[in-house]
Amino acid sequence: MSQEKDTSTQLPPTPEAPRLPHNGDSGWFEYPIRVHPHHTDYGGIVWHGTYLTWLEEARVESLRSLGVNFADLVAIGCDLPVVELSLRYHKGMRMGMDGVVKTRMLELDGVRLKWEYRIESPDGKDLYLSGLVTLVAIDSARGKIFRSLPPGVKDALSKQWS
């Protein structure tokens, strides 16, 4: 008896996750963070690579808040690798500090998803990092860029602007 893998690119129905705080009509998704010892270098300052981890966590949670579970994307053979990354470090964060990663999708251009980021103090007075990240939808089985996003994904992503 052969078991065939379902190659459908249809997302399963996923209940929409509760929305986390957004900043007014600006569309920012807010993801709280706290600097723990393993996030820092020997001087107690956040290691530069930690910021990338926080950006990805915020993006995955932002997608989840729109009803797009990243595990479901992977299960249907859709991956979203980073193809362009631009970061500006404004001010270092130290062990024990709290912050907020703010993220929003700026543009959905075909299969390219352009995201903007800010990491700020909880009161918004200090800016630690700003950045832009571009992702592209890849068919993981073929290793090729999708011609269009899988059914349901584009609809879910357009919720950000509604």
C-alpha cells in the first residue's frame, strides 16, 4: 500500500488567533520582549543576532494574528525565506531591559512580502533598531518561487489593511 503525500497548496482552516495590541491605525503589530542573559554578549549588551531572532518571532506572531499559522505554510510546502535585510542599530539594549518589537507588512508585491520593523522602549521614547525585511514565497518541494501565493494566504495577509 503506497502512501502519497498530499501536494495540495491549500491552507487548512485555522482559527484566527487573538490579535495582540496594534498602535492605532498605523497597522503595527506589537510583540513584547525582555532581554535575558542568553541574549547578550559578555558586556551585558544585546548581541546583534538576537535582534534578528526577535524580528522573526514578531513576524511569525503577526502572521498568526492574521490567521496564518507558519507551521501550516510549511506543511503545504510554502516557505518564506528572507531575501533582503536592512537593519539600523540606533541604541543598544542591556540585560534586564524591556522592549517592544513593532512590525507591519508594508507591501505584498506578488509573492514578495516587505516588512518594516522597529524595536522601541515600552513607552516609545527610545528607538533601539529599525529595519526592512523582504521575504519571498518558495515552493519547498521544487525549490522555485511561487508564481502566486497559495490559496487563502493572500486573503489572510490582506487582513492587515482591512
